[in-house]
Amino acid sequence: MADKFIRQLTHNTETFERNWSSTFDRLNDFFIDCENENVDVQDYRIKALDALVDYILADSPTEKKETHDAKSIFVRRVVLLCEPDPQPSLVDLVRILRRILDSPNVFNGWYLTFIESIYHQFNLGTYLSEKPSTDLIASILKSFEKQSFLKETSDTECESRWRDFLVTYMFSSLGSISNKLTGEETMLAMRPAFQQLFQRAIRMCSKSNIWLEIGESLQKSLPSLFNCFDNPADVLVIIECSDVLLSQDFIRSLSSSYKENVNQVKTNFSHILKIIERLVLANRIGDARNIIDDTIDVHFKTAVDISTLLQMFIRLCPQLNVDYRNEFCDQIIFPLSINLASEKCNKKLAPLLFDFALVILDLNVIKAPKCALELLEKKEYYPWKELAPKFAHLIRSCAAYDIIDSEDHFADINYLDNIIRLAAERSEVNQTIVQATHDEALRAILRWLGPATSINKMIWCSHVYRMGQYLLDLIDQRQITIEICAQLIEALNKRISKSEEDETSDGLERFFTNVTSKLATYLQQLKSLPENIHREIVSFILAALALPLKRENGEISFEKEMANTIWLVIGELLTSEKEVRIYEPCIKRIHSLACDDREEDFFEWWSNFWQFMGLKIPDMASEYAEEFLSDVINRKRFDLFTILPDVYLKRPEPFHTRLNELIDGIFSNNQAYSISMSQLFSMIGKEHPELITVNQVDRIFASMKISSKKSNDFILLFEALGFVANTQPSLFHKHRAQLLHHVSEKQNISAFQCLQQYLVASTIVDEGKSANEHLTILINLLKGNPKMKSDTRTQIFHVCQLIGVMNKQALKSKRTDLMAFKSYSECRLLLDFIDGEKLTEENQEAINRTRQEIAQMEKLVIKTGKDVQNITKVVKRQELSVSNLNTRVNTVDTRLNDVNEQLKEHTSEIERIDAKTLSYVPSEWGSQVSKLLNHRADNDWRLLGKRFGYSKSELRHWSMHADPCMSLLNEWFMTNKADEATYGLVKMLDDIGRKDVSKIIRQAATAADKLIPDDMPFEIKRLPPVFLSYQWGTQKAVTTLKQNLEEAGYACWMDIGQMGGGDKLFAKIDAGIRGAKVIVCCMNSAYVESDNCSREVHLAISTGKPLIPLQMEKLKWPPEGALGPIMSEYLYIRFYDRKSNSD
């Protein structure tokens, strides 16, 4: 029997080799004999194959056997002899095959020889697939699953033979091979079994090349095999166990199974996310993208649990391989972020979505910022206040991108500044955000002010500096300290000191410029600084000014721009002369650059500084009197003029030495220069009229005679001459006719003031001898000017009264002439005085005041050669208008080209203000109160003005007037109701310790049967100069307008609904309009129809306030309705966007 023969064969290879010839012959004989004997051939062959398996299993599997050695030939010969019909059944053949396959260590060439032989000789793959014999195939697959095929358990040649057999034949993906188990029908019929085999391949692929190849072959054979699993968890197992084996076809097939089945996505969503996660962690971004395309993207609105999705990605992002993060952002996160941004998500998910944006930013790759921005820009979604603590993380994550060295201006990294800007915008509404971001923002700014050491460069990349510009807005100004400012100044100093050595860029310069602007704001906030900080600032400014101040194209250097920014606020920070002295090197350098190097813009630096410091430290400012005068006179820098009055009071000598130059300048064709010189001359004339010589007076009148200027161009000059005439009337004898010409022919009010000073002072000097002559001159003026202005006529009668007090007889002689003017109350007072009639108490008081004025003037007139320096104006008329002209024209010169036209406007303005002045301040006590408060004291008119709330610039402006207190009082009464203004004045006078003055007002009120109450619901302070009139629909836009105006230095009055209603509201609005300088009408269609808005406009018109109409939306102009006729006289400003019509 063949089976017995096979079992008794030797296992010794050498012996087997020697006996192989006889063994071969005997085998053939056994199988020939079996066909001739009466035996079951099929059973005979089965037994022979089983015996062969027994022999193989008993032989040493580790002994290396060549494929052509005797034993291998023996195995193939036995199988060949068993192949003819009748063959063993498929069941027996599979059983026999599995006896080898189930061996513990099948991974050797000896066992493979048998497996190959039986598989190929009997075409097992073909026959098993034709039936199909699913149970038998499944049992073969089970046997294979038991094997590990580990790399280290076999040699390369053996492994190669196994791979060729399994991949080329048994599990072949080639269509040309029929003897295989992986036919499409078979695999589809046995889907679970092959899926299970595939799972085994997946698990073992990292340890076994054989299993790796089996897995790949199975995927290629039928990708659709894996588009569904009986248990979805199986897919997850496959994914989790495979790093490299899964093919794109497998993934595509798997994902396509979900594409049309939303319920399957819902049911298996958690498994899908785990598959995506595993693929991403295996760096298979494209495959994960395919899964997302067919699951999350397709069913985003119907099947996706956004919360679970976000949690998975938040967990996944930190684990990503750095080399694949850009691809991950580009292919997965960006499309997902677009879906999330457009989806109407439940607001409860907002914190989770914000966290997702944070972990995206933490990826720290170029593609990430764009993805994060998509999420953060989701409108009206996030609870920013609740999220405020997380903004520190946001800023830290963005700042960490400074290590990326990229200058690609189109790269996604450039979205970082949009993220920072968004954070800054949100912080404007939610202050808790800026509190949270302060430390991180400051840390980044300080780092970026230095060299880019983390990328081995001197300067940072452009995206860093762009971030920095917005990051500055996320520093909390309330947390700024002197130490922080010191750090910023030190960093700027280091940059300046290395400017000529280091490279630069536009981004760096913009960043440093913005940092400097913020630093200036911080310094202003601190208000006072220690000496070491001042010295650091000096060092910084000097270093900046030592560098080139302009670029090659003529633009200013950024170093100069930074220095200018800091210099503009220095004046506000200096509180003592000691501190100012620290800056002397800067002061001198700036003036040197302006004058010697002809860098004209440094005059503004110089001027701005001294406009602050001239008032604070006048003693030090006076040390530069010569420089100031040279700047104004020689260089025509009129912006410096405002500091000269205080300097003059401290050091008048430099001014006096240049008196002749001032006089020459008065007649210059440059109008602004002429006016400035006139103001300086007026200042000297007021303080030291005795210095003016006869030659200078003659020179002035001679120049006036030949000048082409109009009479009104000499308003300031005549004012100054009035002071001189009051003390040295003799200098004007020969010029009387010229004065009269300007008074009678040119109607020059200032010329009349000069004339009246001359006439009265002359009368005093000659002890009344010229009274008759002077009265004749005055009466002739009355007769020759029937259209004379009432205030001038009143003054003429008053001068007649002054002269009449000194020489009543001369006045009596003019009684007949005066009778022609008896219709005027002032003239009737004169007639009663002449006739000796009993005067009313009021008129007697007026005569007494006149005598006091004469007595005062007698002290002022130069009769004994004394050096008299304090000259007081006699007349009641205030001089607001003239000095107002000084300052306003001074400003006009720098802004307008047509000065002549402006001067015409100012002349008419003088007359308008004169008229108002006389009508607003009560005449019963105005002159007397003004005289007392003008007398210099700690609690004089200046303290009163400060308590009323007027600014330093306003007080400085009025100080240049002949009667500053009258100017102050006029402004107070003009902007308040008479009873409220009187109450407020008396109350404030009592508060500042001037009951002597308030007593005069109270007595005058009592005499007029008026009562000043002890208390009144009136806020004693000046009202804002800008009144914003609007309708509630535009409140948001008008609020923004108010903020911008106030930031620019213009206080605004605006009703924001906090003042109640009814009469109380109307009273507040009335006060606001009366106290304003200008009314801004913010008009929309509802404004035009509003009765309240119309009431405001009419009140503004009736009180003479200028209007500025703003169109807040497109309107027909002039608008229809009651406001149409009023608004037709005004030009409007379009204050809306044409495209969006938005605020």
C-alpha cells in the first residue's frame, strides 16, 4: 500500500537522496497496481495524501530544502500521482490542505511545497469558486487567519515564495488568474469572511510582509467589498490596526457606502469620527478628506452632531504630526470651518467653537490662521464677555507665529492680523477682553521691539509687525505703569541707536511708529514721570534727531516721526522748571534745526512746546525772548505769537529794543505779519506807553497817511495809540486832524477811542483850558454824522461829561448845541448837569463815577515825568472784538490764502460782537465789577473764569484784551439766561472770596427792584461749545460722532435720554443751545418731521447760533416741511455711505 510505504520512508535527507531512484520507482508501481487491483482508487489516493502530510509533518520544517531536491520532488510526485480521476473530493482535499495550514509554524518552504502542489495540481481555487463551496473556502480562510507569517520567522527566499503563491494565485487581484479564491462572486457571497480575513491582514501588516501583501491584494480584488460591514465597529478595528495598508480604493469604497444613506451616518457617526481621527493620526489626510466628503459634508445639516464633531477635532489637533498640519488645515479644517461659519449653530456651542478656533491656531502652521478666522468671524454668535478669559490664549497662540519665517504676502499666515483686529474690535465693547489680553499682548510687543532671535534675523517678518499694530489695542491702558513705559522707551532707544546698522522694512517702521503713538498716550495718562524716564526720553529724541530726517524721496524718516509723536506730549508732562531744564538739549537742538538747518517743520515742534510751557514756566520761557522775537519778526512764525504776552511781562527789554521794527512791520503788505506786529506794539503801548517817542508817533501817522491799507486795518494800532495818548497826549497834537479823519470819514471805532483818550488827557494836562475846543470837536462829530452808531454817540456824550466835570463852564457854553440831541437820555443827563437840576440818584451816581474816572486819569497822564506803567481804560466800551481779531487772524494766516477777505469778515464781526457786548452785560454794575476784578490778585477774573470752567486758551485769549473781565462776563451772560447768569456769578464770587464784588451786584439788583435768590436749580459751569441736535433713530451714529469730536478736543452737549422729560428736558435743551457756539443738526427723514427737532432749530436761529446740517441719510435738499425755508440757506454735509447708507 502507498500510504504505508510513504510513512516508513526515512527522514534522513542524505539517505533519502541515495534511495530516491528506487523510491520513485516503487511509488509509481504502487499507484499503477492500485488501478489493476480491486480497490477504491479514490480512497487509496486520499490515504496516500494523508500519509504524505504525516511524513511532511514528521519531517523537520526548519531544515532547508531546495525546491528541486529529492524530498520536494517526492512531494510533488505523490500529489501528481493522486491527481487523475477519480480525484479526492473537495472536502478531503481541503481537509488535507488544512492539516498543513493549521500547523503551528507553517511559514517555511517545506510546507509551502505541499500547499502549492496540492493547490495547483487540483485547481482548488477554480473548483472551490465554481460551486461555490463557501464553507470550504471559509475554513481555508480560518486556517490562514491562525498564522502570523512574522518577518523574523523565515528567510527572504521563503518569504518571497509564500508571497508569490498567495498574492499571485490564491488571493490574486489579477483578472487573468482563474485559480484563486478571490473571484468577485465568491468574495461578495462571503463578504463577512473576507472582511474578517482582511481585519487579520490589517492587524498583522506591520509585523508581516505576507499579511501586508494579502491585505493590499484583497483591496485591489474587490474595493466594494468594504463599503459595508455587518458590524460598523469592524471598520474601526481595521482603521485602528492599520497605519499604511489601507488603500485609497478601500477608503473611497467605505465612504461611498455612507454617501446616500443618511440614517447609516446618524447611527454610526461616532465610528465615522473615530475612523477620520485614525486616518489623520496615520497622516492619511487625503483619505480622511474622502471620508469627510461623503459623510460630514454631504449630511452636515441632517446627520452631523456638531458638538461631538468639535470635541473630536479639539482632541485630535494637538496630536497631529507637525509635517502634516498644513495639509490637514488645507484639506480638512478649512472646508469644515466654512461649513461651521455658515451653519446656524446653537449658541450653546459657541464656547466649544471658540475652543476649536484656539486649537487650530495652536497648530502653528501657515494654513491655520485662515481657518480660525472663518470661525471667529461668525456674526452675532459668540458671548464675548463670557469668553473674555480665553482671549489670553488667543493672543498667545497668534503671537507664537512669530517663529515662522515667511514673507509670502499671499500666504494664509497673513490672516493673523485680521484675528487680532477682530479681538481688538470686540474689546472696545467688552472691556474685560482687554484686561485678559494685556499681559500676553505686552509680552509680544516687547519681544517684537527687539531683534528676531528666534528666526536668526535682525527684523521680524512682515506678518509679525502687522499683528503688532493691532495688538497694541489689546494692551489695557489702565494697567500701564511707569515700569512698562520705561521698557518701551528703552526698546525704542535701542532701535534708534542701531538704525544706521540694522536693516528695516515698511512693516517695522509702521509698527514702531504705532508703538510710539501708544507710548505717547500712556505718558499722557501717567501725567507725571520720574527724572530717569525724562532723561531716557531726551536720549531717544536726540538720537532720533541725529539721524537723517528725510528719506531720499523727501518723505520724513520714521525716526523723526517717532520723535515728533513723543515731543508733542512732552509739554503736558512737565510740571516744574527742574523737569523742563532736562529737556534743554532737545529745545536747543530743535530750534537749531528750525533756524540753522532750515527744517521748517521744527518750528511747529518749538511752538507747540512753548505754548504749553510758556504758561506753566514763564520764567524759563522768558530766557528765550530773543529767539521768540526773531522767529516772529524775522521768520514770520506767527504761531509763536500767543506766548509773547507772558514773556513780555517777564522780560520786556528785548521787545523794547525792537520797537522800531515792530512799527515798520505794522505797515507791511503781509496782512498777518502786519496784524502780529500791531498786537506786539499794542502790548507794549498798554504796559509801557511812556516808552513811545514823538518820532515814533510821527512815523506812525506819516506811514498811515501814505499807506494803501484801509482804516479798519489799523484797529489794533489805534488801540495801542490810545494807551499812548492817555499818558502822552502832547505827542498827538499835530495828528489831531488825521485822527478826526479816521473817526468821521472812516467811522473807525478804535480811532475814536484814541481820539477820546487824547482829548480827555489833553484837557487834564492843560487843566481844562482846551475844554471848549475839545467839546466843539465832539459836538461837530455829532452834527456831522447823522447815521452815527449808538454806542459811538453814547461815548461822545460820556467824553463831553468827562470834560464838563473838569470845566463845567465850557460845557455850559455848548448848551445850545447840545439841545439838538436832547432826545437821547445821555444828552439829557448833560443838560441837567449844566442847568444844576437835581439829578436822580442814578444820574448822580453816574456823575460821581465820572469824577472818579477823571481822578484816575489824572494819575495816569505824564505831567511830572514819572514812569507810569499801569494805564486803565476809561470808557465803558469793552474790547473783546479787537483782541478776538488778533488771535483769529493769527490763526487765519496759517490756514487761508486770502487774508484780505478774512479781515473784512473780522471787521464786521467786531461790530457785531460790540453790539452784543453792550447788550449782554448789565450796565448798572458791569463797569465797576470789571474794574475790581481786573486788578491783579489771586482771586481776580482769572480764578473766576477757571471756576466757570473756561479753558486756559480762552483765558489766555481774554488776557490780551483791554478789559479781560468784561470779555469774560460778556461770554458768561451771552451763553446763559440773565437771571441764571447773575445768580451763578454772585454765587461764584462768594465762593472765591470776592464778596466785595458780589455786594455791588446785589445792591444794583435791589435798586432795580430785582431779587437774586439764595438758591436756584442751575449748574454753574460753562456749557459745551457744540450742541448735537438729532432724532432718536440716529442715536448710535451721533454717539460715535460725539466721541470723535470730544477726542479731538470739542466738548459736546447731547441728550441721551437721562434727563427726564417735559419742562425739565426742554429747560436743559434750552440751556444747551444758548450755551453752545455751534449747533450740529444730524438730519434724517424723521428729524424733518419731528416737532422737538424743529423747536431746537428755531431756538438756535433765534439766539443767533451758527448751524451745521449733517445728512445722516439721503434727503431731498432743502427738506420739505417747516424746516425747508430755514435749511435752504445752508449747505449740508453728507454724513452717510452712499453704497450702504449705513452709519
